[in-house]
Amino acid sequence: MSAVDIDIGLRRGSFSLSAIFSAGSGITVLTGPSGSGKSTVASAVAGLVRPERGRITVNGRTLFDASGNIDVDVAERRIGYVLQDALLFPHLSVRHNLTYSRRDGDLTLDRVAGILGIGPLLDRKPVGLSGGERQRVAIGRALLSGPSLLIMDEPLANLDAARRAELMPFIETLRDTLALPVLYITHNWPEIIRLADTVVLMEQGQVRAAGPLQSVLTAGDETLRHLVPDGSVIEATPTAGDVDGLCRFETPAGPMFLPRANASGGKVRLFIDAHDVAIALEAPRGVSVQNVLSGIIDAMTILDDSHLDLRLALAGEQAIRARITRHAGAQLGLREGMTVFALIKSVSFDRRLQFRGIE
């Protein structure tokens, strides 16, 4: 059973929204260009905007049903809302900000403070907090309101890179420890790759694609190229092995070797840019490339006069994309169903963040 089921439509002037998707527990990211309807969907779920048709269900509870004349009051929907601005009460301590809208629920103040790392801040006033600390308090306040669903509308947008990096692990911990569905709005693909369980791509009021993160990234739909990055994600676990500054990562598709700096913590999500993947017909020998994964070409898409996009199905139900020239594809005689080897340089991972936090 889905944690969230949305099928709604409305019109506001020249803007028309038709959003249909389902998601399980965990973080469902709504993304797409500005004006695509992401915040309108969130507002409809929260009860701030009334759809003209459709139905909204959260954890089996119907919040809105146009045909059944159901429209649960905002205060009774039990939706926690976190905005870009923390909007804390400056005259209250962190403790009193957290408990201001508290409802009975499974979460205690001590547990929320522990998950978000704000225990030492409880007796301080917001004026003395960093932007990341204020957002953690805002998230804690929303959690203590006893929500059945948490909406986070670009919660990191007003933070600098250092504060975003500081806050991200706490959002991961929230995702991994609480059985609470989250609708998360952002344009930022590093955030999406690191946090999302489900991705909903929106454009001009329509849902263009919805599904698990990996499926959306590797679908190979030519009409969605402008909405997703050219790459794929593999889940990996660093091991204790260390060879000349490289750490061995175990993945469902086989071992990979990355710079040691990427190896702290538990499981990670490795983003592999399609342009960093080379293709060989045989397992290579005598080359400097450290990462070689065997896969089957299950999709080939001609992008333009010069380029091909390949989708390779790997072991462990993993998949990656590769961007090569049509000339190279013709020389190799590539075709769907062929077993090939994907070559990925370890140095490719030096120039971008790895995405942590899946358990």
C-alpha cells in the first residue's frame, strides 16, 4: 500500500495542474522547472489550495475527495510543513519553539533533539543559531506536531554550501529512522540523488515521470533529457581495504575503487556521469582504468548525429548509462542484448560529491 496517493487537478488563470502519482514511505522529491506546479501540489496536500477534482490519501486516510465531498480542515490533516525560512519565534527558546505546536505522538522531545543533534541548543534563543541550526529546529518543531506526513519546501535553499552540508546528514537520519512519508521540493540534483527514494518530475503542471530514483535516472526517455542529469546511481559500501589512496567499494554490480576521501561513513550513493563511462567488448588488460563492470545493453538511443545513449543492466538489478559517439558504437558493432564492459576512471569521482546515507 502506498503511503501517499495523489490524483488532483485544478486551474488558476492560464495555469493548469494535473498531478497523478503514488509513493511509499521515505522521501519523495518533487522536482522540475520553476512554475511547474511542485508547490501547488504540496499546498493541495496541506489543504492550503483546494483542487477542482481528484483525491488525496495519506497513510490510508483520505484528506480530499472531490466526488465524495471530503475536504479535511488544514488543522486536522496533521501535515508538518518546513519552509525555506525557519520562521522561529525570536523571543522563545529552542525548547519552547519545538514544543509550541506539539501534539501527542510517538516522538518525544528528547528523541527529536537526538535525531537532529539539537540537544545542546535547547536553552538558546534563535538569534544565536546558525542558519542550519535554525532549520534543524524548524524540522524538529514540525516533527513534534505529530504529523502523518512531512512537507519540506526547498529547506536548504537559503543556506550556503557549508550549512547545506551540515544539515544533509540529519535529513538522512530522519529518513532512515522514522517511518514517516516526506514530500521534499527542490531543484538541486545533488540533494535529490543523496536523499530521494522516489522522484516525481514535473513540467508545466504535469507529472512527466515518477518512480524510484534509479529508474527515473536510467529510463533513457529522450523527452526527459532536459529534466534529469546525464548519469546514474549505484549503491556502494566502503571496505577496510586501502591501496595507494584508493578505497575498495562493494556494489551489487561488483567492486569499485574510489579515492579514500569518499570512504567515510556507511553506505553511499555513487553518481556516475554517463560521459565518464567507456565501453569495451572484452574485459580490458593493461589499462589504467580501475573500475570495470560487466553489463548487458538493454537500450540504445540515438541522441543526435554524433552521439548514442546506452543503458547497461548490471548485476544486482543495478543499471548505468553511458554516453558515447555513434562512430564508436558502429566500430564496436554495439546492439541491444550484447554483453559489454563499462570502464569508469577512479579520478572521475575526485571532482564531484558522493552521496551518502542509505542503510
